[in-house]
Amino acid sequence: MSKPPQSNIAGLAEKIALELVFAEPGKDTGLLPINSLLDEIESGFATTLAAEPIPQAVKIARQWVDSALEAGALDAESINRLGTWSSWMREALTASGQGLPIQALPDSLTAPLAAQAPRIAESPVAGNECEEAIHLDLAGNADLLREFVQEAQEHLQHIELDALTLEKNPTSADALNSLFRSFHALKGGSGFLNLVAMNHLAHELETLLDLTRQGKLRAQDGLTDVILSARDALRLFVTEIERRLAGEAVGEPILVPTGPLLRRIRAVQDDSGETAPLASAPVVAPATPSAPEPAAPAIPSSRNTGGFVKVDTAKLDNLIDLVGELVIAQSLVVQDSDLRSALDQHQARNLVHLGRITADLQHTAMSLRMVPIRATFQKMTRVVRDLAAKAGKLVELRLSGEDTELDRSLIEEINDPLVHMIRNSVEHGIELPRQREAQGKPAQGVIHLRAGHQGGNIVIEIADDGAGLNKERILAKGIEAGLVSPEAQPSEQEIFNLIFAPGFSTAEKITEISGRGVGMDVVRRNIGKLRGKIDIKSSPGAGSTFSIHVPLTLAIIDGLIFSIGSERFIVPTLCVRESFRPAAGMVSNVCNRGEIVNVHGQHSPLVRFYERFGLEPESTDPAQGIIIVVESGLQRCGLLVDRLLGKQEVVIKGLGDTFKQSRALAGAAILGDGHVGLILDINGLLHPDNTPAARN
């Protein structure tokens, strides 16, 4: 194995020496930077070989820094020793790089460190049944706690992914070392902030992983359970800290039951000499699929912050709003007829140049909101693992397109629908191993989770190779539930869409996870709120594919603009099926059902849009107007409007209190001609809980 670049490690040692210049005994000045720099040095040697006694020196320095973190400050002895250590390390690395003998460690570095007075008490694992409560110092440490929470969220995400990687490949040194570093970082940060219970738990996991790295404990399935249990408990601590920082339950201690988990870890450590298998035990706070943790954008760790700047999201949103206002103002100027008639050629070129700059600025500003969907996708790995274990199935999750970027607000909203759909694919899509083998399939089922761009939108696909949707059974359940009339002949897509009806299920019995259909109405509602739609493809015995189409961002909408009289309205193009001027006989009245429009042999309700908003149309004759066929989930209808004015990307503005209660309106936009256009919420306009169109 090759050695790490000597100059890089020496440079880190030099930086530690510079931090020590400002360090003061009894204070924490420089402690966190020194800890971070030492982390980088350890990472440099984690997977490579270095000549002794360099690794020994790194371990010694780690003991000193850990002791200081637990005490909350550096003492004079540690400062002096680290100064000597830094000088020795630079000389040793220089000698190693030149192939010369390395000077032995001086006695002053190998002698035991004098006892410090740490603020953190001994772990209560042995013999003490009392749980440790955390009392936060919000007045003095609020900023440090926020920084710690951001760092902890990234480490917890890495722990989950690395643990699952280690479960699949127990010989993965990279995953094991990454886990060790993550728990080590959590231990250091929590110790510095006097988060006692978190510190003890992270310390025990660090010790457990170190035993595994030394070969004294086997990396096997039970180890993954322990790691994930600890991760879930640490996640609870972080969530409670976030609540206190947000002003909730301020002053209340944070208490998470970790005693049983700590005793379980300690028992494994005590038996490590025999490499005893890890007994399975309940997770302290398992991550339930129905209540997933939110996906905020990943924050770069302190070890690799080059090229990244942390910005308050409120400032970012304000910047994007201002850019939106600039785009509107520029559009108003360009489309002003009086101004255009007075422009000479030079001024016209300047306006065109202004338009290009404004467009580039808008795209750049919008890209600031974009984050990869990777973190959300990777969380589904844990969901599939836990659900498959509960259902007694073998399921592999394959990911692709994780680098696809979309608006961070969409990232937050898409997590819950994905969990519901993954849950139903595992429970009701993938068959049991013996059933799959009887059908000539591999015992292990596969779920593909993909993301990509398509037509200016994001498409997320959840595809499984399971049993597929049973059209006959779904239709029978739909008729039984009164969702479809017995004489109806719905299309395949309309039958599939029945699974999104509230309470619809083909499951024969209720389980912890339930069956396809339960929770799918939540999926449809949430996707509808995002101005998206879901398409379904399924073949018996070959599996199902659910395609979620959502816009790239919620701040800008690609809309179809139409008018009623002098008023302008905008409907999202994702919700538009088609538009046309109706011919004679296409619109008719049905007893007790109002007007319907016949589109390609399918009947949909006709909504006279002007009646809904109390407007004066140009004509009440459908043949003189335009019908826009819109759909949302199970429902479809034709909107009768006066004119189509075109298609345009518009910046969404919120509505005031006057229109706040209107379910049919999602916002407003200022159009290029200065008019205000109201943006329709098709999901709310069609009342998604009403009778589906399949009743026709």
C-alpha cells in the first residue's frame, strides 16, 4: 500500500502548531480546530501504511485531544505535549519521505498524561440504571449547538449507509473505518458541548468498532443491528436538540432511554475475546417508514469545507424572491409598448443584453435551491431493509440517478410519498421467496429507484419485479366499494388509479405494513400539492412501475395561460391533458349529473369556469370557447374558458389572507403585460375525495 503524501500530513501538523499559539490553559480556544486537523491526519493514515512510530504518535495525540474534549478545555501539559508532538511529527514525516531512519518518540510524549478534571462523569452502564439527562446551555452555546446539529446530521446519515454497506460486505475496511470516524466525531463534539449521554453512547460504539478493526470482533449481521440502534438513539438526541434550538420545550432536559442499549454494547465488548455473535435486541427508537426523518440538504463536514459556504436559508430565499421581482420588472419594461416605440437600435440592443443577463441571473439563483436527491434515495435503503425483514422477504434496492437535482423544498416533500410507495412495493409487490422460486424467479426481489429529467420535469420511478397489479381484483374491489358502477368499462389506467382512492386496499388481512392502496391516497394528495402526477404501468407476474412527475422547482411554474373576460388564469401544464374548441354534440346534459363533454369516447364533467368565480364570459356557448381537459389523480374534467393566451414560465407569488381559504387557487403571478394571473390548484379544484371519473 502506498504512503499518504508526506507534505500534506506535515502541513496538517504545522497547522496544529499554529493553533497551539493561540491556545490557553483552561480554555477551549483552538480545541475544535485541533481535533478536526487530527481527524484529517487519522483519515490520511486510515487505509494506508506508515512507518512506525508515526501511527503510535497519532494514537497518543488522539488520547490527549480526547481527554481535553471530555474536560472541555486544554491544560498546560496538553498544550506543551502537542507542541513537542507537532515538531517531532514534521521531522519524522520528512525522514520517512526521504527513506531515512525515524527518530524514536521522546519519553515526554510516551509518559502517562496527568489526570484532568473532566466535566463528564463516568458512564452509568455498569450498575447504574438511571438514564442520563442532557441540560442544554442555550444562552452560551446556541451557535455551537447549531453547528453540532448540522455536523451530526451528516454523520448519522453516513453511519446508516456505512452500516448497511458493512452488512453486505463484512470485509469492507472503508465502511468500517468510516463508521469509526463518524462515531469518533460525534463523541468529540458531544463531549465538548457536555452532551453527556450522547458522548457515552458514541464512545461505546467507537470502542466496539475499534475492536472490530483490530479483528477481535467479527463484523456480522448482529453488529449492523447494534450500530443502527445506536444511530437511531443518537438521532433522537439530535432531534430534541433541534426542538430546543427552535424554541420548543426550552429548559426541559433531554432524556432518551439508552441504558439497555449501552449494556448490550458493553456485553458484546466483554465477549469480544471469544468473537461471540451479537444477540438481536429491540432498537431503541427504530426509524418507522410512516414517520421518516426530513431530508434537509447535506451540510459538508468540517473535514472538507473547501468550496462551500453555509448560508442561512432565509437569506437564500430572500435573494431568490428579489431575483424573481427583477425578472418581472425586466419583463414589464421590455413589453411596454410606449417604450418599445421610442427605442433606437442601440437602446434595443441594450434591452436584449439586459434580458440575457436577467435570465442567466434567474437560472443561477434557482440553481442555489437545487440539491441532489441522493440523500433521500439512500435513506430508502434502510427502509427496504427493515420492511423486508418484517415481511420475511428478500429484497434488494437498486438506485440510479441519485445526482439528479431538484428544489430543496421538493426534496423535503417527496420523502413521505417515496416511503409509502417503497413500503407498498415491498409488502404487496414483491412475493415471498418460496413463491418467487415456484414461479421461476430468483428468491430475492429487486426494486429499482430511479430519477431523471424528462421534458423540463423530474421523473422518479419506483419499479419492482414482483407480482404486478391484479386488474380484475382491483376492479372488483372498486365495484364493491362503490367507486365504479358494475356496468362501467374503465380503461386499464383508470383501474390502476383506483388504488389511490382513500381507504382502498386489496389486502386480505391487516399487517404492520398493510397492503397496496393503504397510504396511497396520501401519496396522491402529496404529489398533487407539488403540482405533479403519477403514472402506473404493470404486467401480471412481471412487476409494476410507478412514475412520479414533478416540476423542478416550486418557485417557478410552467403554465398554460387562459382568459375569462378580462381576467387571466394559469393552469400548470403537468395537469393539462389537452385543449380544443368543442364541435357540435361533444357537450351534453345528463340527468342529475349536469353537463359532460365527450373526449375520444370518454365522458368527463364540464366545468363552466366563469360560474365558479362569478365572472362575465365573452360567450356562454361552448362552441365559441375553448375546453381545457385537466386531471388530478382519479379525476378529470373539462374547463370551459374564453381564450388561450399561450404558454409561459412564471414566478409564483403567495396569495393574501383574502384568498387563503380558496382550495382552487395556488398562488398568483405577474405576467409580462403587467396583468396578474391567478394560478389554479387543480387538485383542490377537482375535490380529490369526490367520485372518480371511472364511474362513467
